Amino acid sequence: MRNWVSGHTRKWLRARWTDDLLRSRIAAHIAVILLIALVIVLANRSLYMLPIAEGRLARLIVPGQHTSAVSAAQPVDVEDDENLLPNVSVVQDDAILMRAAVPHTIMPALRPRAEITTYVVKPGDTIFGIAAQFGIKPETIMWANGRFVEDNPDLLRVGQELIILPVDGVYHQVGKGDTIEKIAATFKADPAAIINYPLNNLDKDDPQIQVGQWLIVPGGTKPYVPRRVVAYEGPIPEGANRGTGSFGWPASGSISQGYWGRHRAIDIGSWEGAPVTAADSGFVVAAGWDGSGYGRMVLIDHGNGFQTLYAHLNVFYVKVGDSVAKGQKIGEVGATGNATGPHLHFEVRQNGVQRNPFGFLP
């Protein structure tokens, strides 16, 4: 009997111990789950108790979370610590600490200008790049700065001053016999636009203009007068190479200015001394200094109606009459003549007419 009681007692104690162990494990898991839930709740609460001056408590109001309205808010003396609480302002209403409003204003990329600007040319500038800075068309800059710039937009000089109009159009100096209607017709503009433009300072009821007066013609355009080029008509040297009709790039670099209405060539920006090669086979018809702004240049005739011109060279290695092969080195990139930085000015001429090089290059 004693053995039977002892055995059943041990079995009951083992079962009880197992049940207690199971319950303690369940309780531990539940405690962990509750702790995690509490952390999540606290992390998402919109109000936190923060210590501020004089031992008082404050609530930090997080933007985007709902909170009750604050009335009669008054500033509270709190030690400034912008590293601790950036963009936070403190107001007194049961010591409420709230984030200050941070207004966001979208600024336009380019504000309209109300005056004529004078721009000084810097190294590396082009008419196209300057126009982009001021939000106007390249033609507007050329038309406002004399015939030389108009005819040679790529031949800028460092330190040169350019007139920059605030709007696209033409800057015209009144000549003898000019009238507003005549000026408007010449530049395909609206007479009212000339009269009403503020910088022209004209009386809208009785607009009078004087010889020598400068007027801005908003929206006006000048007709394009192509620059004359002269094709080589001399004898072809005996044994001269003829072009293949397929052009290659004459230099390595980046396009600093493309072909457009007032720049009938492309500019390849590169380092001074970079090799310049013949775009196709042919013979040299001009090599030397050009006083019109090209600086040191080489002109190659390809014997098939095409010519290519290479300008602003630092040095050239060929002379008139030399036969050259496609890809042969003929000079080095430079910044001679009217150039603001080292680049190659490259032209393709077909029967004396300047063509877009992009149409012939790979």
C-alpha cells in the first residue's frame, strides 16, 4: 500500500510540474507579445512627453498626425537647441511643444527680366550656351550685337561685352525715314507690341520716335543672309587623293555647339593639342592664319564637290597642295582666332554651300 501511494504521488508531482512549466512558458510568450505590441503602439503615438525648461513636460506634435487644436498659444522660454529639436517651435498651453510650419515656395527657374543686361564673355562661352542661361534664343543675342556677331556667332572673344535683351526679338536703332509701322513690317512684328513694350518708353496715344533711338521689337525676326564661302577653283595637284564620299570624325571630344541657323558648322570641344585628322581623303587648298576669326585653319578639297574646313588650330602639319588620306593627322586642337576655349570648328561645304556635318558623319 505504501508503495502504491508513493508511486501515485510521484506521478502527480511530475504531472503538476509539467503543467506549471507549460503555463510559465505560455505566460512568457504572452508577455513578449504584449511588450512588442506596446512598443508598436508607443512608436505610432502622435504625442510624446518631452522634458523642457523648469522640469515641465511638453508634447511634440508630429506633422501629418491628428491632434487637438491649440488655442491662445504663447511663447515659452526654452533653451535653444537646434541640434536637439530642429524646426520645432514651443508654445505655452499646458506646455505644448509643436513643430513650426516650414513654408515651401516653388521658385521659377528663370524670372522675367525687366531690363537690358550686359554680359561679359568668359572662357568656354558660346552664343548657344549664353542664350540658354538667359532663357532667350541665340538669334536674339546676335541681332542685338552687330553684324560681326550676327555673321560669326562662334567667333566670340573672352572679355567681349554682349547686349542681352529681356525678351526674344530684335534690337533696332531707328534710322532716317523709319516709322513704327515700317519697323514692324521689316521684322515681321506687331506695331502694338513695339508701342506697348515698357522699355521703349513710348507714348501709347502719340508714339514718336527719333533717329538714333534704340527700340526693342518683341517677337521680331531678321531674315537670314547666308555667309558667302568661296570654293577652290585651282588646279588639282597631280596624284592628289580623292574623297571616298564617307566622312569620319575629325577630332575626339564633346559637341560644344551644334549646327543651327546662325552657326553653319559644329564645334567639338577638346583639350589643347588633341589630334585633328582629315575627315576624308583629298588635297589641301588652304593652310595658314585666317584674319576673319578662324585663326589657324586648314581647308581640304575632296575632289568630289565637297570641302571640309578645320579652324582654331593650335598648329597644322600640312601645306597647300599636300595630298592627305582619310584619318591622317593634319593639326592639333587649339583656341586661336576668336575662340573662348580649345575646340575644333568643323565645316562641311558642298559646292560652296555650308551643310550640316551631322548629316555626313557616322
